[in-house]
Amino acid sequence: MGTLRSIIEKYSFGVCSYLGAKMGLQSSRVRLYFIYTSFVTLGSPIIIYLVVAFWLNIKSYIKRNGSLLFD
């Protein structure tokens, strides 16, 4: 079970850790909220999760290169 958890955390794009750090919550709590709201609302938070993951990847790409995306 520990191996599965480490694989999921490694490939989860860091969205839950980022949101947890911004809101002052543990990342495990944020993950639980995503899971619970996904069950209640039939998966719509998954779309929000993917949008935030895309935004974080673009943000890190811009910071890494130090310029705009289309320069």
C-alpha cells in the first residue's frame, strides 16, 4: 500500500500539495476533499483538478525559462 501511495503522490502533478500550502492545510486533507466532492458531484472536481494541474505546469515552465511562452 505504501508503494501505491508513493506512486500516486509522485504523479499527481502536485496540485493537492500546492493548494494545501496556499490554504494552510495538509495535502492529505485536500486530497480527501477532492475525493469526497468527486463522489458527491459525480466527478466535476476532476475537471478543476486537471485545469489547476495544467496551470501549474505552464507556470513552472514560464518560471524555468524566464520568458513568456511565445517569445
